[in-house]
Amino acid sequence: MSEFDPFAGAGPRWWAIQAHRPFLKDLAAGLLDWLGPEAPERLSDALVLLPNRRAARAFSDALAEVSDHPVLLPQVRPLGDLEADEPPFAPGSLELDLAPPLDGLTRRFELATLAARLTGRTESPMRALAMGDALGRFLDAIYLEEVERPERVIDLVEADLADHWRTAASLLGGALELWPRRLEELGASDPARRRATLLRRLAAQWDERPPEHPVIAAGSTGTLPAAAAVLGAVAEAPQGAVVLPGLDLELPDDVWDRIEDQHPQAALKALLDGRGVTRAEVRAWPSPETSRRGGARQRLLNGALRPADATDAWQGALKAWRSEEAGTGRDPVAEGLAGLSLMTLRTEDEAAAAIAVKMRETLETPGLTCALVTPDLELSRRVEARLARWGVRPDVSAGTPLDLTPVGRLVETAARWIAEPMSPHLLLAALKSPLTALPGEPEALAGLEALEEAALRQAPPRDAADLMKRLVKARGPDRRGAPPPDWKLARLASAERLVRAVEAMLDRAGARFTPEASADDAARALVELVETLAGEAVWSGADGEAAAGLLTRLIEAGGALGRVARADLPELVRDLFAAEPIRTGGATHPRLRILGAIEARLVRADRMILAGLEEGVWPAGAQVDPFLSRAMRRTLGLPSPERRLGQTAQDFVQAAAAPDVTLVHVERRGGQPTIRSRWLWRLDMMARGAGAGIARDEATAALARALDAPTAPPKLAPRPEPRPPVERRPNSLYVTAVERWVRDPYHIYARYILNLPAMLRPGQSLEAAARGNAIHEAVDRLTREHPDELPPGCAAVLAGWMRDGLIEAGFPAAGLAREGLLADACARWLVDFEARRRRAGTLIRSEVKGELEITAGGAPFTIKARADRIEVADGVADIIDFKTGMAPSRKQVATGFSPQLTLAGAIVAAGGFEGVPAARPGALTYVRLTGRGEAGEEIDVGAPTKTDARTAEELSAEALEGLRRRVEVYRNPATPYPSWTAPQFAKGLDGDYDVLARVWEWSVVGADALSESAS
């Protein structure tokens, strides 16, 4: 047998494996060395206690890796998840009178209910859960820290403290009294209290009757008093030993004595002090090999992270280290920095790309392993996505949140759909989900397309009846008067059947909400809706099983949450699903891992990448306790919020002490500047103070950028200049289309030559259009029904008509209150306007159609118009156009960029308007109605100015002549239809065909590329 014996010597046996060593591998090698090849069966008698289940699994792999012959595995148990029915709790060894633990989700629900009861307020489920979670953290701390007389919390508030602390203390006191009673009613025990009790009983049993078999507790820092007691009992056992992770045996005694909560050695110091063990009594666990570089790295890290009041000794420590190596030609600082590099990236996406390249590069070396360590789950998902480009899937310890899985997304979409049943986006998302099985496919798919095109690409419908009305309207003739073809009618019929099915589906789901439902009824409605969409098979698979289990528990225990409004259901589902990790299994690459900081404490890879080194990420900020002040926590005997920072600092040191480490820092997160992690800052400052520095890895970031960069200069699309055949070019346009033609000829090409009518976005807000149409219809109705005198109460009549028009257009109810006030103001202004305009002998026509045929290029061309209003008196016609948005200026009209009213003047001069005699154009007036300020404004763009004496008649004639010249030019087959020839006047116009014309590419990107090449 080997000379090494972990159980040799009198008294407690405490060991330590240095931070730069692979903890589990050294532990396994030491155990095999203790056994020797002569008695491998002895290993099966040993019990190894490790911090968590992942470490337990990794230790078994480490044993297989370091052993050159088959061995019988020891009993490996996670100290943090001990169960009463498995070793070291042999059946009957303890009189276990503990009830089974309450499951985590039920505990959240019950504590939320308790918090709402204690506050005496009816909270939304999310606020109640948030309060319950805070209350749960308090109870966890009380039970796990084994606070004596926790009921003292009521008397902790001093007279000079704010009243909210007194309220919080009263709430906590009530919880300490009522929570045990509720657990007794449920026949369950609190999991935190049960865990502390089990550990404490195990420690007491081993203190009284030490185990006769070998016991090794390894990797735990004993931050909980009960866990520390177990470690103490193991160290005292005849065949017991405790192996600590990363204890710094070289830290000067004066620095060791000043360690505070945020130091990486704080938890280990507290453990040793609590057990009455000095650091000198802890022995170094033998390692198979000695790494000078790793030892120098560990010394450098521990030196950089010294307590704040000991950093003044940095220079002295550096001199001492170098004096130790005097004459050897070695520099301990350079050795510590060897193998350490830093990547500073601009954004999270750049960081993910560079990390993925670094991990993929690892696979080029046979047998080499790599682990990304980060608490940033979003960054880890980005890296996963980047690795997928090479078909590589790493082993991710955190799993995937349920809300990001296909089933999770469908359930959340269904919850949002229940909250907003007529939202076009949600309706389409639910019906188009890959998991949704529409009845009667493929006819149902055709019906869904027809439903989207005819009824959803506009303002959100009010109800299913509104949807059906839109589908019926789509059955009518098109703008040319042609009836729809049979295939379109069949698709619309399928759409109507789909609407009826959707209505029944939503009615069943919403029947439980009147207007709210208990949480369990809400979950039942959600389950029914999801099964109607996707069938019961949706609950198969890892994500389906997890979603089913969670919703089942919500049905069983969610009644404790109280009532849930429809609007609160999506947030409740998202909160519950986001907290449920899914580990789908499947084939992962054996040499690549993505680990959280805690999981990486004992797991080591050949190459370690530490990312998220920004303040607020790693380390995260100290958690704010909403119930207890720092003084109250200290009086109760609870640890300070900073203790967690010390534990995360130890995780950082454990990972950063590996031989090959890359530190990753991002300069901006979410577009906002970041602050470098305090550990990175300290390490960098200490290295600079030693005249050295952390190596910058620029090559990996450059390679990552090169992977996404084009191999040749981009071939940017030029401005499109289509030249369709002359016979396909339009021979008739409305004056509004001519205005488009002047500014953006490509619009005319796409709309009238390619016959591509612009489609609205699903649920697109049409408030501006609805407001304009309501005003136009009200003014038109007033003109038709009261052509001579205004009716009594005209302002109220007009405002009522405007409101009716808004309601008919599906204007959202939330906006009607505001719009009602604006309509009142517009109506009052219009009454004064009408009173001024109506004169004896004036002919008034509204919404009147007109057209004029001209000859250009040897062929006729018809210009059409629909005037909002024409007033004729004494052979002069005033043309009025009502607008709710911006009106063109006189300069735009005079230069021909806005020829709407001038061309209408040319038509009226030729007698081209129905029921309007030929007349000389007079005022060309835009009436701008907003309801704000003065409510309305008259802008006569045809009146001569000081700089332009042309009259409306002259402007109209020039506009007609300009149109004739334009038609002649475009009847030349060589004339193109370019995109945006006058972009300076594009304000207020939507570019329906800008994507088709690739405007961004040739107008912005192309301009940037040209400027870069010129420079």
C-alpha cells in the first residue's frame, strides 16, 4: 500500500487542494494512492460527501480517468441534497419524525398567500409571488443559519428607524408564527428547515457514534452551520477527513486576520475559526504533479484580491516574491501571468462570437477540453447559437428555461391570447405555431392565409363578429368591379369556418374569467386551449412533460394565489416557466462545457474561459433585503449580504487559477457602458504595478469578425431603374398618385405596373386614417344634408358624427375619450368655418369626382381627382382639401412637388368635375384640423406671395403642362422609374415599396461604403 494515508495522525484531519489544481481529479488520485493496487475493493467501503449532485457525477468520471485498472466505486453523496432514505442515513439509524418536504412551487404559492394575508391587501399574483419569494428567502436564512429565538425580530426596530421597518418586522413575526401552523395543516415540512435538521442530526449521530468506514467530505466550504457541524464530525471520525477547496496556505498571517466577507477566503476562514482549527493545522493534499505556473497564478490571484485595507502591501509582496526567485532567472509574476489572457469586446454579440471561436479552436487539438464559466445565461445562450454553426452542441449545466422551449413558447402565447383574444399578432402566433394542428389541413391553412389578408392586416378587430364582417366584405367586387374568383371564395369560406372555431375555442377558455378567475381555473383554461391547438401530444418530450407538470401543480396548488385577471395570466406563466430549467439531454460534445460559477467550483477543463466580468454580472450586486436592515440582520445573527460576494470571489479564483485561462470583458451591455469586474480591475492593476500586464487576445476577436465578414467587397444594389414596356405603363392616375410619381416613380411602377398593392401589417394602427376619414365623412354629410343653413346645435351634431365614424372604424376604446375632446374642438372650429364660407349664390359640392383627358406623346392620358369640397361663385371655384396631418407648403405646390390641388384646379377649369360648371380656379386651400390649440387652420397655397406673383389659375395651368411633359417623357421606353427622386420632400409619406427597392442598401450603406473607399 502507498505511504499516503488521509486518515493518519491523531486529532482532526483537515486537508486542502490548492486552487490551481483540478480538485476532483486530485481527490480521486489521492484516494487511489491511499488504497494502492493491493486492496482496490476497500474503495467501495468509503463514503465521499461532495457539495452537489453535479460534483458527485463528475467525481465518478474523475475516478475512471485517473485509474489504470477497474475499481469498485465508493458511495458518493451530495451534501447539499441529502435524503433520509439513502446513505449516510441507514433505515432506522435515526428516529426521523420529519414530514416530507413541501415542493418548491407549492411553497411559493403558499408563502405568497401568507404574505398577502399578513399585509391585509389583495395583491396581483405577481406582486404576491414577489412578496412570498422575499418572505421565503427570510425563512431560508432563519432555518439554514439556525437563528436562535427568531421571534425577536418584532423587537428589533428602534424608535429612530422608519415606520416601514416596523411594518416589515411585524410581518416577519406573523410569518414565523403562522408558517409552521400552515405546514402542519399540509402535512409537510419546510425544505430549508428539514435540510438543516437532517445535517444537524447527522453531525450529532457521528459525534456520538463515529462511522467505522472511511468518510471523506470534500469540496464544501461549510457556509451553513449544520454543514460545518457535519464537516467537523467527519474530521473527528477515526477514518474521516475533510478536503477543502482552494484554501490559501501562503497568505500572510496579518492579511489572513483581516479577511472580511467579500474576500474569497472568507468562508473557509469562518469554517476553520468555527471548528477551532488553525490554518497551520491544514495539510496540503498530495498532487500527482507540481505546477510552478499554477502556483504562481494562485499566488497572484490571492494577492490581487487581498482585503481592501491590505492592498497597500502589494509592492512589498511583489518584491518578496521576486526575492525568493533571485538567482534562478525566473519571474514569479511572469509565471503567474503565463497562460492568462484577456479579451475585451465591444458588445455581448461580439463576445459570444469570440468565445465560440475559442471553444471551437479547442477541438482542433485531440483530447483538449474547454469550459466556458459565466453566470450570464443570456451570454451562454448566444455562445450556444454561435457554436451551432459548426454543428457543435456543448454540455450546458444550466439547461434551457422552459419559457424558451417550443412548448413553453406555445403555452405563453396561449396565455397572452387569452388576455388579448382579438390581437392579430397573438391570433396568428397561436395558429401558425409549429406545434399547432389546424383541423382540416391544408384547407385550414389556406383559410388562415385568407383570414390574415382580409381581416387581420388592419386595425385589431373588436370581436369575432367584426372579423366575420371583414371576411364578408372581402367577398365583394374588387376596385375594378370584378367579382372574386372561385378559389378566393373557397379560401374565404375556410377562413369563416376557422373564425367560428377560434371563437368557440376562446369562449371556452375565457368562460372561466368573469372578469378574473382563480389561479387553478386559469391554468385549466390554459391547458384546454393549448390542447385544442396542439392536441394532447404536446405534453410529450422533455419540455412538454415539464410544462405539464408545472401546470398540474398550478392546478393543484394555485388556488392559494387567489384571483388572476386575464391581463396578469401571461406574466404569471412567464415567471413560473422562466424559473424551470429543462435539460433535454441528447448528444453533446464531450469536450465542451458551459458552466455556471457554482458548478465550475470543482470542475476543471484544460482551457477555461471566464466571461461576464462586469460589475453587476460577475460579481452580482449584494441582494437587497426588503424586510431587514443590516443592523437587524446583524442582531439576529444572519450573515451580511456581502457574504455571497466572497463565495463568488472564491469561484472566480478557483476557475482563474487554471493553467490556460481567458478572461472576457464586454464594454457595453444593452447599449450601455459597463464597469469592469472588481477582480479583473485588481488583477490588472497589480500586474501593471509589477511592470507586466495581462496578455490581450486580439487574434481570436479578429478571427471571429473575419468569419462573418464578406470575402470580397460587397456588391451593393444600385438604385433600381426599371424600364417596363410602354404598353404596361399607366394611362390614368389620380392626382394623389401623380404626387407620388413626382417624388417616387418606383412607387408607381410597383403599385400600378407590377400590380402589387401595399399590405398593412397585422394589427397596424389606423388611428390617423380613422380620424381623417371620420372628419371627411362628417363634413361631407353636413354638406349633403344641410346645403344651405346649418342645423341647430351644429357643433354637437358634427362631433357626434365624428365619434360614430371612429367607432365604426374600430377605434380603440382607450383612445375614444381623448378623441372625443379633439372632435368637440374640431366641430366648434368647423361651425365657424362653415358660417364664413356659406354665402348666397354659392354652389357647394363635396366628395365630388372629376377627370380630364389630355394628349401626350401621341396618346391619351386621363388625370382623375376626388375633391373633398368645391365652392363655385361668380365663375370662380375654390378647391378645399381637409387634412388631419401636415399640409404641403406654397413652395412645394409652386415647384410641382405637391400638384394635388393645382391639378384639381386644371380639371375644374376644364369642367371635368361632376355637377360642377367650368370655372376659373380661385383659392386652393388646405384645411388642417387637429383639435389642438386653435383646432383648425386654413392654408391657401394658391394665393400670390411677395416672391411669387403667380395666381392659382396660372399654377394650375403650369401643373397640367408639367404633367403633360412628364407623361411624354415616361412614354419613352428608355425612361426608367427610379426610386425616390425627391427624398427631401418624403416627410409624411410612407415608403410602402422601400424594401423592394432596397432603399437602405443604395442610399445609406452604399453611401457609407463610397465614403470609406474614398477616404
